[in-house]
Amino acid sequence: KIKEITDEANRAKNDQPKSLEECAALFSDVCDDMIFKGIRQEGLTFVSGMFTFKLLSIEEGFTPIITLYFQKKNGEWVKKTVQYEN
């Protein structure tokens, strides 16, 4: 799913580049799904997260990096990162 969204975000709309806000909004559901999975399926507590873009090249566009921080009930930290690689 991240590949499909990344490909869509890298495409120009009417030959105009999309803003970072428009591109980030495309990944909202993916981030939410990751958070809910950690909470519901793994019993984790969501603490914080970061969404960044990494420029691969002018020709290739960018790739998103989603990093989420959770805590287990015993206080142990859990970091989950997803990045699409071409």
C-alpha cells in the first residue's frame, strides 16, 4: 500500500508538483492503521511519531518514512519504522 501511495504522490497533478501537505495527507490512513495495529493487536500505548520524506533523486522523487514510538505495559519502548525502498 505504501508503494501505491508513494507512486501517486510522486506523480504531478496537472503537471504541477503537489505540496508536502498534500503528499503527507495521502499517508494519513497508513499511519493510523499502524497506530491502531500497535494498540489493538499488540497492546501497546502510542506515545509519538514522525513522518518525513527522503528525496531519492530528482528523477525518482521521494519516499516516505513513518516512525512511531510506543510503550509496553512494563515501560519498555518500541520503535516501529516503515520506509518504502525502490
